[in-house]
Amino acid sequence: AAPAPSIAHRQPGTPGIAAESAMGQPLGCCTDRAAVGAGDRTAGLPARGFVERHLHYAQELRALWNMPQEDIDAFFESHEVLAQERITCREEEDRVVDWYRVLNHFCALGDVEKMYIAPVLDPAAGNQENQRLFEEKMARMLDIKLGGRVLDLGCGKGRIANEVASYSGASVVGLNYDESQIRTARELADLRRPYGVDMEFLHGSFNDKLPFDSDSFDAAYEIGAFCYAIDKAALFSEIYRVLKPGGRFSYCDWCRLNFDPENAHHCDLLRQVKPLTGMVEMPFPREVEEAFAKAGFSIEFSGEACAGGNQFSSVVKDSERSFWLPGRGGNAAGG
């Protein structure tokens, strides 16, 4: 499985997807552009000081310690849904929220603010740096302009929206089904607003009709969220509806590449990794392409996003900065 991004370019008449190749030049009419703005707006999230950081850890540990037993039970029960081939109903979507309700705190303890493994654009960098590189490249591919309006579907805690808004100068609207993540995202929006970063976050599911007028966004994207989509064709049709003519959509999610469904070892590896990553549906690329086509899009490119066409283990580099690993020569605490 590997991430495969796509950029939806809705033109008057027939819209399309212009997916990017990590090593090649961007496809379509987008050209490379420096970050818009200056100062704190382009700085991303402010770094926590030593005291603030450890107070944050204490807060997360306290939240886990005081968590109701029913939330913990629901977390473990949710793994049954994560092992499925796909989400089929609202009840199963609710159980995914049960999983995130606990996972959010563990991720915060590990400084995991964005819950996805980025396509590796720089093999020498860790996952957090590759996340930033990919999000900025995505913003360029989407051709987001200063003052534009962008939709983030499955926005989580708003960290990707913050990067996109800070880098491009656009206004980003996020939609997410986990109310606890939305609360955190709104706190971030309040923190960043004095620096000219415009973000708004709404609670809702992308499996429902999107709560926006037609032709209301210049661009849209999702990263690692559509594995919880119940009906991809219906969802893609809604995205087409809310995009302005000429708008673009970026899809970056896990797909099965070089996967043999008749190979028992392949199937066993997939079974083991799904509850770990939380990725319920890992479709074959052709399934995603067919869903886009059914919604009215035309495919310009579909492929692996990483440098050289291979997913490197950038997460290991981040781990080495945070944990002591046997045989690695010591403790590099504080990643």
C-alpha cells in the first residue's frame, strides 16, 4: 500500500483529476510558486517551549488517566470496524470516532499533530518535514491563490489546514466528524487568526451532503481521510458540486499497489497493518479512478507520490529523534 495523490481540475464542461508525480514536474497549468506572505503567517505552528511542552504532555496524560471506562472499551471494540474492508454505515463511522477519541491523546504525547504518513519527497528527512513538503507542493498543484477559499475534508485537528492557509494566504474551511478534533482545530484557528491565518472548522461528515453552496470553493483536498468514505462516487459528486469551475481537488490516500489478493502473505500483512494505521479501506487505484469517472471527472494522472516511486520509511527517522533504539548508539530524546 502507498499514498497516491490526485488533483481535481474542474473546468467549464468536463472536470478532471491532475494527480502529481513526486519526482516529476507538476502536471497541468500550475507552476512552482514561493510562499505568499511573510512573518508569522508562513511560519506554521509556533514551537512549544520546554515548560509549555511538558505541561501539554501532563494534560494529555491526565486526560487518559481520567478517561471514562466506556470510552476505553469503545476504543478496543472499534478495532473490529478497522479490520473491515470498508465503512458501510453511520454506526461504523461512529465507531471510528471511538477509536480517534483515545488515539488523539496518544498521538499528542508523541508530537504527532498530523495523523498521516506523508509521501516521501525528501528521503533524508523525517515524516514531519515530508508532511510540510507535500502540503506545500499540494497547495502549488491546487493553484491556490491569496484570498482563495479552500475546503479540507476530514480536517482532523486542523494542522494541515494551518499549513495550507499559512503557505498560500487562502481561507481554509475544514469539515470533520470527530467533535473533539474540531474543538482542537478551533482553538488553533483562534491562535493563528491574529497572524492573518484564516481558518474555519465545522463538525459534520463528508458521507452526508456537503453543507456548502454549489460553486463555492476554489480548491479542495483530503489526506488520509477517504478510507472512511461510504460511497466514493457520491462523495466525489458532492466535491464536484461545491468546486467552482476551474477549481481543483487533491486526493491523497492509501491504495493497494503490487498487491495480489490471491497471495496469503499479502492478505495477512494487510490484515495486520490496518488496525495499526486506522486505514479501513485500501482500494486498488482503478477503483478510485472509476469512482471519479462515475462522478464526472476525467483522469489526467494516477500514481505513487513518493520520490522514485517508492514509499521510504521516513517515520523511522522521526522515531530515532524521540526514542532510544538498541544498536543505534544512544539516546536522542526530545524529537
